Amino acid sequence: MISDYLFTVESENLNNKDFKGNSYHVSIDDQDFKFIESELSPKWWVEIPGNNFNKKSLIPCSKKDYNDACNQKLSERILLSLKRNFV
């Protein structure tokens, strides 16, 4: 049904109070990364630290990106976002 689809889309909004998911913190070289996993879909996001002028950024990622970070390796996607935040 359309109403079920709308609820799912709204529930995938990380700013929604009804968001259902888990967050995991991974530290690499004194940087803390917050990975967020949805309970409703296979979607993942990572919060990228910002510099003094930028807020933190939230970008889509994969479970593989999270697993790699747990092994102290950052994906190209995360490295590019870090570069954009600190340049």
C-alpha cells in the first residue's frame, strides 16, 4: 500500500523521531566515526567529522565500509568526504 511506503520512507529519515536503527562508533587515528545502520532496510550511513568551519557530514555507505573501518581501513568514499570537509 502507498501508506506503508510513505511510512517506510519517513522512517528512513535519520532526523525522524521514529527512525529505527543502530549506531556504532569506530575510532581510527584519533578520529571518531559514527556508523548508522537502518533496521528497516540494508541502508548504512557514516557521520564524517568536520573542521572548525564545517558541521559533521552524514553520507551513505555500506556495511563493507563499516567492516573495513573496524579493521582500520577507510573506503575511498569516506576518504573523499574527509578531504572535502577539511580542505
